[in-house]
Amino acid sequence: MSKKVIIIGGGIIGLCSAYYLQKEGHQVTVIDKSDFKSGASYVNAGYITPSHIIPLAAPGMISKGIKWMFNSSSPFYVKPRLDYDFIKWSYFFKKSATHKKVAQSIPIIKDINLLSRELFEELKTSNEFDFFYKHKGLLMYYQTEKVGEEEWNTGKIAINEGLKVENLSKAEVKKLEPNVDLNIKGAVYYHSDAHMTPNEFMPQIKNYLEKNGVTILSNEEVVDIVIDNKKVKAVKTESQELKADEIVLATGSWTQKVAKKLGVEIPIQAGKGYRINVERETKINIPAILMEAKVAVTPMNGFTRFAGTMEIGGINHNVNAKRVHAIARAGENYYNGLKINQQEKENAECGLRPCSPDGLPYIGRLSKVKNVTVASGHAMMGWSLGPATGKLVSEIISDKKTSLNLTPFHVERYS
């Protein structure tokens, strides 16, 4: 049965949800307060990451966060503030950062990432799109034995989960990356990962949706949600009132704020990340993470992107020059001879990643408001999990059996 669906949020999650919903024959409208040209979906590292099996809320992250709290250029920076939502989120984060919780999350994160990679590959071969997609794996470069050992321990967990992982010496890395001079001890190589160019795919999927009957409303902020008899009756923007049978909240870092209008508690904090584009030949061939600096390096279509840092400091788009310089410094430190110039640093952009306290996204229906489905909280895996989330959203709304068990993604798990 065809339904009228309004998706609030036009990032990768919202657009992928629209894609699979229109495939099921639903009438879809996507509303976003931006112009569909900016935000985390455009400035991320473009990774599809089955390798990222350890959630952000892992043992040791609290002590690292406290240590880094006083260094505004550190890889994980938590800005201390007296904010009730932030304090509550921090409490839930601490409760989630246990070995038991992490062990439970590992197969869940792996499975949803593998489903998403499969769906990206289907999109690539569907003849509906022509986007840059490479499956070359991911190299985790380390400069110290301690960090190398820690990453190899994660690699061994991934091997137990059925992923192909190798521990490479510097000489073995050189065979894979013959044209760059690396300042490393070695690398852990995850064969499972792929990468894309986000600001190429996003306009393509938006264009596809518009051609296939999806209504796209840009620069329209939702100002009110009208509820009647435990259902959303209408969504009001600054200029119009829209009615639908189903509502999807793909509202990213704004989800907690929007959910409060519905009387639901969904803890999310915005984790700001930055990117620098180097539009010159770098000869970098395989995506990498510079482990000690927590910086991602992606050879995209025509340029190389350096991205990273996690800054929990509320919703704002202020670019912190110190953090941009830290990313540039890390790139130059690992790749001998690389220079990131002042103009490239000045052109840096940031995006807000929606972080749940336990590192798992929220995907599913609300119980309090019957016709609302939430798809948010993907943290650093938003790009990776776009298609899988979109597919799950369409299965929920179409009353189909879902491709994955949704229990771990339960939307009201903190209510």
C-alpha cells in the first residue's frame, strides 16, 4: 500500500531512505533546512567501513577524553560545559564503555556495514548512477609499536568475525604504496573497506530522486510538528503545512531537539569533524588512517581528502583553526614530502556527526507517536551506513520483514 512519507533531513541517511521508499512505491517528500550542499554528508572521509567494529564508547575513551579535554587540538576533544543533555549523554556514554557492551556491539556493527557495502555495490551497478567507488581496503598506519599492537588486537577480533586483515611491515606497505614516502613503523590492513567521493554521490542521488517523483524542499526549516491521537498530523515549516501518513526523522545532530517536540528522549551529541581537500597530485593510492593522530586520508576522484577529529562541543559550525592545523600537521608527519598549504587549510570545512552514547545508531519506530520512524545517531559511520539505514527504514514503513534484527538499534533505549 502506497503511503505519503515526509523525511525530515536531507543528508545521506535521508536521501537513501527516500531512494528505497520510492522504490517501494511510496510518495516521498524530503525537507531540509539547508540547500543540500553542505554538512557531514559532504565533508566526511567517504569510507565504507566494515573494519570499524569498535564503537566510540569503548573502555579507555573516558580517560583519554579527560586527558585530551584541555588540549583543543587533540583527536578527541570534549568541550566541558554545564548542559543537562550533555551531562546525561556523558553518563550514558560511561555506562556503555564496558568490555561486555563493546563485545555485544561488534557483530552488530559489522553486519550493518557489510549490508551497506553490498547495497552501495548494487547502486554502483544499477545504471542509475555513475559515481566513484573503489574497494581497495583501509591501511591503519602506526608510528609506535604500542599503537600498532593495539590495532592488531582489533584486527584479530575482526579476523574472528570473518574479515580479512593483515599486519604489514613498512616494507610490505611500500609494495602497496610504492609512490609515497611514509614515516611509519607498519600498518594493519583491512581488506573489507571501500571508499567514495561524497560530494559526487550526493548530487547524483538527489538528482535521481527528483527525476523519479520525490519532492525535495530545500531551505525549509521545520518549526512545528502537530500531534493528534498519538500520531503526527502535520509538519509545519516557515512557509507551509504538510500532511503525511508517515514521518522519518533523519535529522542527524538535531534529532534530540526534534524528538523532544514529540515527547521522546533520544540522547545525541554533535561530534564535529573537519576536512581539508588537497587538489594536487599526492600519489596516495589506498585510504589510510593515521592512527596516533586519528586522521583519515582518502584518495578521492581528482583530489585527496584529509579528515578527522571528534569535537563534542554542541551544535555550531565554527571552524577551529587549531584543529585544522592538527590534521594538516598529521598528514605532513606521516607522508614525507607532503605540504598542505595555507589556502588549503583556509578552505577547510566542518560537519556535525550525530553521536549516540553507545555508538549504535537509532533505527526504528517510536512507540509514543505511532507514525514516526527514527534514523539517526550513526556517529562516524553515517556515510558507511547510508544505504543499509535507508533500506531498513523502507522495510519498516512498508511493513516488511527487516533485513537485520532492529532490537540493538531500539530508538527508545534511553527513554
